[in-house]
Amino acid sequence: MLKQTTKQLHVGLIGDPVAHSFSPRFQQPAFDALGIPARYELWHTPASQLVERIRSLCEPDCLGANVTIPHKQAVLPLIDKIDPLAARIGAINTIVHRDDYLYGYNTDAQGLLHALHEHGLGEMHNQRVSLRGHTAILLGAGGAARAAAFALVDAGIEQLIILNRHLERARHLAADLLHYYDRPIFSLNDPSFLIPRTSSIIINATSLGLHEDISPLPVETLEQFDPDTFIYDMIYNPSQTYLLCQARLMGFNTANGLSMLLYQGALAFTLWTNQPAPIEIMRSSLM
Ligand code: NDP
């Protein structure tokens, strides 16, 4: 539990850019609701100022930070203690300042699993989501895809297919996963490759859809997938990407990345404060 204090505390988002972020929208109401005198700030940090910024997190009034593009990997060597899952993923999105040390975590991974569970996938045992019996197609092999891949395999997914424009990157991720997990994990980039229609989850972790009206799926149509396939797009702004629009028109169950944003933020809040996050307050502030 955070020590009772009336002193103003600080926590913020480190990235470049940060102005577009939705995080203050739902983190600040959470601190306010619990009466924690903390301000969630936007800390625009070009790469040249990253070391100095991370050093500033050791100030006594700082709880820690979130980290976003492009620094999630670059902060790793600047952190004292790295959570094993974050180390495997190779990216940190949450830093906690505790007892004069900086601890690094990746809450994107568990955030995605909690989001999928909220959308009716998998089962929850002891606060952990199990995806046993599911197979997934993961689109992308960048930072967010790495977090998703480790989360899915950690949750017991039966089979994972990683599709990425640059095959080398997908191969690299598959090899990293196979180092830790004994599962069928495949990497591809060939659009003509037969993608199993029985995949129960498709996750877009590419940035395709942020601006362009094209699908990140290298198939002509979604028709080849079972009607009960769940299609999740990590992008939340725009709220309906081309992929989600197509999928919805065809009757698939879909969701955008707002739920992942909410849960990764809630997990970060608990790490900073040692208190359960007021999830409904965060959700209504975000929506
Ligand atoms: P990265 O830059 O690390 O990765 C980008 C990915 O998109 C790579 O796989 C890249 O493929 C692919 N890509 C980019 N442009 C194209 C293109 N023109 N055609 C095909 N593939 C392309 O970004 P992140 O992993 O950090 O973020 C990915 C997405 O996830 C973003 O939209 C981000 O907003 C979202 N996100 C959402 C979160 C949430 O809480 N909802 C959390 C984190 C991220 P290649 O390797 O071939 O270049």
C-alpha cells in the first residue's frame, strides 16, 4: 500500500510523441478516486533526453512512469530490475520507483489477455487468463506484437501463427518464443500460404489501419475463417479500422484496442500504488 501522504506525487508518460495519448484521461480519475495526491503528466522525451528523464524518476515524489513509442526497448539498460516477462518480450511499458530502485514491467502482455477475457475468450484462474484450446493468428512482429505473442503463449495457446511483412522479424520472434515454450509456433509472410480457417483469434498488432484503408491480413477476404473467429485490432484510434469494418460487415465478433489500453493501464496503476485499480472509473473516463 502506498504510504499515506499529502505531498504531491508525480507519474507520467515518457515517449515521443505523447500529446495524442489517452492515458491521462483514465489514470488521473483513478488517482483522484482513491484520494492519492498524484498527477499523471505527459513527459515528451526525445531520444537525446531519455537518460536524463529516466534518472529523474528517482526523485522522492515520483511513483514511476509509462513508456511508449519509441522508447520501450531503449529503456531496458536504464532500469535496475526487470520483470522476467518484460525481459523475454524485450520491452518495458511501465516503470515503478520503489525503495530507490527502478523496476521495469510490461503490462501490455497481461493487458491484452485481460481484454480478450473481457471479450469472452479464455478462462480466468487466480487472476491469470488461460487460452488453452485456442489458436491465434498474430499480425505483426513489432513491439506490441512481441508482447502479444509472449502473452498468448504464456496463456497456453495451442498454436500461434505470426504473419509479418518482413519475414525475418517474424522468424526472429518465433525463435525467441521457441526458446522458452514448446508449442507449434509458425512464422510466415506469404499471402498465398494457407492460413488455417479454424484459428479462433486474429489479432492485428501492426500499425496498418492507423491511417490507411487497407487490411493487414494478406488474404483477399475474411470468408475463409470460421464464423466464430474473434478479430481484435490493437488500434483504438480510429475506433473502427478497415479490418474491423470488414469483419463486422461479415458478422464476426470484433473489438478494438481500447480494452487493452484500459487493462494495461489498470495493471500499471496497481504496480505504482499497490492498490486495486478502480477499473469502472477508469473505463467510464476512457469511454
Ligand atoms: P512497431 O513499429 O514496433 O511495429 C509495427 C508493425 O506494423 C510491424 O510488424 C510492421 O511490419 C507492421 N507494419 C507497419 N507498416 C506496415 C505496412 N505498410 N504493411 C505491413 N505491415 C506494416 O509498432 P508497435 O508494435 O509498437 O505498435 C503496433 C500497433 O499496436 C500500433 O498501431 C499501436 O498503436 C498499437 N498498440 C496498441 C496498444 C493498446 O494498448 N491498444 C499498445 C501498444 C501498441 P514490419 O516488421 O514488416 O515493418
